[in-house]
Amino acid sequence: DEVAFELCAGDVIWLRGPSGSGKSMSCLHIAGLTELPGAVVDAQWDKTVPKRERLGFLFQQGVLIDSLSLAENIALAISSAGRERCQHEIRESLQAVGLNAASDGSKMPGELSGGMLRRAALAQILACRKRVVVLDEPFVGLDAPVAAEIAQLLLQVVRERGIALLLISHIEAMATKLQPSRVIDIRKRRVAESHSSWRGELARLPFTRRAGRRLADYLLYSLPLVICAFAATGAAVSMLLADLLNRVDVVKIIASFLQAHLAGNPALPMIMALVDQVVKANEAAAKKKLYALALGTIFSIELGPLLTGLLMAGRIGGAFAGEVATMAATRQLELLSLLGVHPLQWAFAPALVAALIAGPILTAVGTAVALAVGATVGRCFELMDEAEFASEVQEAVLRWPADLPALQYAPLVNVYRSLAFMLAIMVVAQCCGVARKRAQPRHVPMLITSAVVVSCLLVLCLDWALSQLYIHAGRHIVHPGLNMHQVFDSGALDGVAGQDAHEDMYDEFDDDGDFEGQTLMPDAHLSASSRDEL
């Protein structure tokens, strides 16, 4: 239960034991890289040794910063030791482990073989001038000749530089080549035997399970983002629209037109009075319909799918591109191929199914949130209450007239746009994830960024194309949401003073633009277009 040892310059202590006995965990705990439950380390260092020069760690596979070249990794080690970086010291550190600065210094870690990577990691430790180096299974995964070369190199470093080694290895033939001064055997503590058999399930293997996990991920982590984004957008758009409608004076607009065309006519005051009464009697109803129709149409047809698509290009597209790029960089895709599993079947297919389900759901939820905010804004601006807004939206958006094409029915538009955007996002993410052959971990951020940018651009292009499709699908169809004939036929004019007289006045217009023999425009007759506008 207790291990005690003393390390002096040039010593080699071998921690020996079977795999899983805790050798590596013990040394990671000594190095302060992890915590071993219940373990206590009491290390007494020579006070003349600076802390930054005390302990180095050579990981099992040899670890370097993947985004830096070999020479840059050595330079980083030198600067971290508090010294100025110089080419001479970089060359010396590489030469000490049998590497050439001229030919190997510009190589990236992913381009090094297993033996070269161990040498490079050791060179980095030497550049830090560490007094004690922990070697975590330095011979694992190497061919016998290469492992023998590494052992000879380590022994040479010990003799020439006086470094102490704490060796972790279960390969006795190689460990003895380092001529350890002491061997410490570590055995796994015996635990009570259990006769229970494993009854777990391989939950990550079936397609439906993998698709279900992704769907839960997409919905759970995307929903708060969608709700907040749509609430903010809905508030901004509805407040702008409500403020615009409150500012618009319809009577003033019509009066300016009439005064321009009928200036100097004795019938103008009567027409102005008629306009004032008719407009004021119907303005509120028209603005209600316009407010509800505008918000319902904007969010269900355009902003809802587009905003969700742009959000998911970053959330889902970026995450999936990063996953695929990481699998490519760590050769997991090659492993799947060796196992007879197509990479598209393993990762892309379940992710695509989950995205195609999540996209319309998130869009529908976001659209509902935006419209709910719009209803509240309408009440705050005294346009209409929530019940009136809901009724108008249902009439304008959810009702499906017999003559309205399916491509223009708002709920269907909401769905098929969402599906198109999600399909584009996932295809781009897959293509970007595998775009770089022999990808390294340092390439993953760039591939994620590429996937997000390209996905957003493609979503915008698709949005334009689908808008053109929507327009051409119903070019000759009048939208049923706002029909002014319904406003005037609904009885809104009932009780307006002089309505019958006004109707008689309309009937007495002749084809020449005259009113009972009185010329409305003394110098010219009304053209057909002007009469239609009037």
C-alpha cells in the first residue's frame, strides 16, 4: 500500500507490473496530472532544483502540440522554461535524440512515425531541461528494432545528461536495457470476486438508438437557442410593424391623392367627407387583419424556416462536421471500413434522420413563440387583443382555401423549407468533414468553420430559390388573408351617415368622369387608370 523510493541524477527506477495495475495512474498522480482517490504523495525535492525543471512526462504514444511543427514544439518548450528561443538550441535538442532539424524540423506531429514521435517528445522534454522524466510505456506499439533504438537513446541521455528516469513498462526485455538501479513491483489490489454476469445492452450500436440519441441531442440543446432567438426576433418585427401601422394615417394619404387630382372641384368636400367616414369606420379592422396576416405570413413562410436554418447551420452542422473531421483525423473512418461498416451508414444516416425530424419541430416551436410574442405586442400597442390576434392568424395562415396551391399553404411551406435547409446543412457538414485527406486534429476547427460558413450561404441561396417557387406557384392566386371586399361587405359601413347618398353618388359617375353634368376636372377628363385609382 506504500511505495517509497529515492531518485538521484542518473538513476533509473523501473515500476513493473501487469496492465491495469495502476502504474500509469500512480505516476500521473505524482506529476499532478490527475488525482488518485485515497493516495497521498510526499515528494521532497532538492531545494536547488527550480520547480520548472523538476518533472517531465513522456506519454505512452508521444504527445506534441498538433498545430505546431516539430521545431515549433521544441521552441515552445524552450520558452516555457524561461529561456529565449534560438535555432542552435533547437538543433541540439533534436540532434540529441537522433533527429535532424533541417529535414525533420518543419514536419507536423501527424507526419511522424511512432518511433520519431517518441524521439520528438523526448527532445521536447530535454529542451525543458527536466531533471526527472517519467516514461509511460515508451516501448508499446513499436517494432522490436525501433524499441531497441529508443531504449539505447534513453540510456545515452541518462549517461550524458544525468537525468533520472522513472520507467513504467511491462516489456521486460526492453526495460532491462536501461539497466534500472531498482525495480518496484506494483500489483493490483485483489477485490472480492463477483459471480454476476454483465447484462448491459450495446445501446450505441442499433441505428434507431443512434438516431434517437442524436435527435434528443439536437432538440435538447437547440431548443433554448431557438426559443430565445425567435422571441427576440418576434418582438423586434412585431414592434416595428405595430409602430408603423399606428403611424400610418390612411385618410391623409387618400386625401392627398384626391386633392392632387380633384383640386378646385366643388364635389371634393363631399368626396373627402365620404372617404373620412368610410376609412375611419374600417381602418381598425383592416389594420388588425394586416398586422396578423403580416406576422403570420412572415414567420410561417419566410423568417421561421430561415432563422432556424441559420441557427442550425452553426449548432448542428458545425457539431456534426467536427465529429466527422475528428473521426477522420483519428482514423476511425478507416477502422469502420475495415470492420465492414460504411462511414455514411454509421454517422451520416442517423444524424440526417435526426436533423430532418428536429428541423421542422424546432421551426414550428420557434414560429409559435414569435407569434405569441406578436400577440402580446399587438395588445401593448392597442391594435388588438390576444384572442383577436389568434383568430386572425388562424384565418390567414391555417385555413386552406380550395384554390390555394399546396406549395403556398403556410404550414406546408414551413415544413418543406425546414426539410430543405436541414438536408443542405447535413450534406455540407458531411462533405466538409471528409474534405481534407489525412486530416489532423489541427484541421478540425478549420473544417468546422468551413461547414458553418458554406451551410449558411447555401441556406440563403435555397431561401431565395424557394421564395421564387412560392411566388410562381400562386402567381394568379389572390391571397385570402386580407380581402377588402370582405371588410366592406361585413357590415362595417352599416350606420354610416349618408351611406345611401354616397352609393347614389357612385352610381351617377358616367364614363366621361362627369358628376351630374358637373365636370370634376375642368381641364381634363379622368383617365381610365385615374378613375380606377379613385
